[in-house]
Amino acid sequence: MTAVDESSLDQATAGRGRPGGAGDFDHVTAIRVLEAEAVHIIREVVAELEHPVLLFSGGKDSIVLLRLAEKAFRPAPLPFPIMHVDTGHNFDEVIEFRDRRVAPTAENPEGIELIVASVQESIDSGRVAESTDPSGSRNRLQTRTLLDALEEGGFDAAFGGARRDEERARAKERIFSFRDEFGQWDPRAQRPEPWSLYNGRIRRGESVRVFPLSNWTETDIWRYIELEGLELPSIYFAAEREVFDRDGILLSVSEHSRPREGDEVRTEWVRYRTVGDLTITGAVRSRATTIPEIIAEISESTVSERGETRADDRTSSAAMEDRKREGYF
């Protein structure tokens, strides 16, 4: 499959996500253009690199990415495994969904090969020290676990579901993001990608992180989920849940996220825009129980999903970039 012409991409995606703007047909056309681009990128990686893996969190972006990967190679099975970096502080609904998604089906009798890289095992083996973060977050500990798992598996490419609209550090990244032999990222040393040409040449020890969803927006992701009829963890949809407010973030009451003295626990209608370590992933007040309602809701939002719901990205304006330089996805 050839690369998508950039002028066609611009034309097809013009006006997407505007309530009352382009009609359904235009939205579908725009989404199919993005789909074709992503499928092309995934096939390019398999053609150029030797041992790729797909990072899967059970969140909406990685769910879309997995569907695109399946489409790229059907009717053959996926030519690479998927990997979940498990902090041990997950939403139960996400882990249940993950295990169901990789299980054998009539369409795929062998299921999907899943590698679980455990942060708890990294702590137990002394590879990382237990977090001293007052919130209990293990997010920063994921970096060592991820790098160890990539090295152990001999993976030279890793697909991720990051989008440029998520956060300013994401916007600095190319679709093929090169990492040195230590897994570290230097934003000044990225290769140009003219006319959607991707250079996957690497030296021994180096690797590539690949982001086929770079040109997608949060609205695009939801429109694709609706178009494809994809299943999601239930936390993405509004329901009455027990939460408490900490520093302006609505956190779920759980074994790993406990209210402190003075925190008021209340039951509210909320949903989650993103999944992650539940000790720092906040809910948003919402009554959206269907995909069209969610699309309408985010179309009116003026705050990015990470800015609204991830406490770790509020520590500094460069929080994400600092972690990416260290090897975080």
C-alpha cells in the first residue's frame, strides 16, 4: 500500500469534529484516510524492522491501534505480540477487558500473544525502588520495566498509541521516533519524514518507537470506535461512581487510591477520558453514556484529556518530556 498523499489528507480531514459542520459522509472519508495512513505505517515497520511489538494499555487509543494492526495483516494473524506494562494499580475493568480482548475467538482461534511486563516484579527484583510519591503513583517506575522488557524480548520497534494533540512533548515526536542504545529520546536527533517516507535503519542496540496515530485527534479516535463498533472498558462511559477530590482531580475510591483525612467521598456521575495508574488518573463529571454523547462532549471541551485527568502531567510543563527522554513511551 502506498503512502497517503498529504494534500488529500488535509482536504479530507478539513472541518472534522465540528458540531454542525461536515456531514457524516465527510467524517467517514476523513477517518478512512487516517486508517489507510496508519495501516501503511504499520506495514512499513514490519517490512523494515526485524522484531516489533505493540504496546497495549487497554485504553481507547491502543484499542484502535490493535484493530488497525489486525486490519493491516488480515486474514493472517498478527506478526508480532502485544505488551502491557502493568503498574499493578490498574482499573479492574481495564484488566478484565485486556484479557478478554486477547483470548481466542472464532475469528482468531489462536488468540493474541500477550506479554505482561510487571512493575511489581521490577520492584521485587530490585530493578526499581518502590515509589516515594505521596500519591502512590508508579508511573515513573514504568520506564525501567518497559526498557527491560524490550531488551529481554529483543524488540527493535514498539508501536504506541500516542497522538500529537495529547500533550506538547508528544507534538515534538516524529512518527518514527528513534531511541539510542539506552532507550533514550533526543528530540533534536529525529529524522525528517518528507512525503511520508520513513527511515527505519538502526544500529545494533538502537530501537524505534512508532506512532501510527500521530495525526489523529481524540475526536477521530471516538469516531473510529463508533464506525468500527469497537468494544471498550466500561470506565469510558458515565455511571455513578465513588470519587473524592484531590488537588482538583476526581480520583476513584479503591484499594490503591484511598481518601485521606478530610477528603470527602461522594457518589457522582463520572467517566474517564483516559486509562492509566488509578492513583493519578482522574474522572470527569459527565452524563455521556453513548459514543455520540461522548463525541459531542469532547467537541465542546477546551482542556486536553491529559491536562484534565492526569495528575502527573501537572507537576511541571515539561513532565512528559522529561520522562520521554529517560525512555518512557
